[in-house]
Amino acid sequence: MFSLSKCNSNGTLSTTSSTVSFNTTTGIASFSNLLINLKGMYNLLINVQTVNSNDYNFLCISMPVLVKGPNDAILTAGTSEPDFYLTFTGNFTSQSVDTLKQFETMIYNCMLSEYGILIQRSITLYQGSVKAAIGTSGDSSSYQSLIANLNGSNFSLSNDVVLQSAIINGQNYTFKNLAVSSSSSSSINDQQTTVTKF
């Protein structure tokens, strides 16, 4: 399991009866019978190695793996518009593919799973600073709890990727995040995040 900088799910991975196949034409590895014992989203750290280790031997991070609870209905084939948009500071194009995979996992674990909000379609990250579009389902109290928590949290995915605004179920929220002071005392300016609903 790959360890995120924050919001790791607490499951453990068992590969006792798992198998893997690798398509050398497409470069896609397929895994069967992986067992993760707790729900959440995970990134797996995979060691790719040829029989002759002098040919290839490297580590890569998997796409996010979603483990749902036994009663969670998660449908990711819907064609409806996302109802959950997030805009972060930072530059999308300067992020590595592996970093973007980690951002997806942290968004799910920190912001959705924590409040009982289920995804109904894949999390999509796209350009324009760093933006996320998500189709979700949850009750209004779940969304209100999330919004209340984000108010004052200065939520970030990394030092330079900080939540600026959100559109959740058609409501706009703006988060004003103040930068860290550059003084030698390492003090932090007032970081209170204010939410403007309009």
C-alpha cells in the first residue's frame, strides 16, 4: 500500500491468492483476488520487475482503488453532470501523474468518505489551477457537515494546492486562504477560512 501524506484509509492488503497478468502491448497490468479489509480509497505501490532484473525493475503507483462497504451502492457509469466541483490553487500541469493519483485518493478519503458521501462517478481532475469534478450522493446533513468542516480548515492537498472554492449541489462556496508568513519565526498569518455562500 502506498502511504499518502494525509487521509490514509486504514485497511490492509492481502495478496495470498492474488494473480497478476501483464499485457506487454498495452502496458496494462491486471490483478485478481486482491483483498483489502476496510473500505476507503487506496493507491497500491507496485514493483514491476522482469525475470532478468537487469531489464526492468521499478516501482509505480496504481490508479486509485475504491473499496466500498457491503451496503454501499456505487455507480460510476452514469452520464449525469457532476454535482460536486472543487477548485484548488496550484498548477495542474506541474503535477506528476502519480501526484494527481494521490490527490484523487485524498479528496475521496478526506472529503467524501469521512462524511458518508458516496461517489456516483469517477473523480476527474482537470486543468485550470487544479480542479476536481465528482458525481456524489449523500443526504443534506452530510454535505452541511463537510462544508462546516471546510470553514476554517485551510484544506490542502499539498503545500501549493489549497482549496479555493467549491460548488456543491448547485451552491457556490468561496474559501479565502491566507499564505504562510515568510518571517523567520515561522508564524502563520490568520488562517481562518471564511465561506461565502451565494
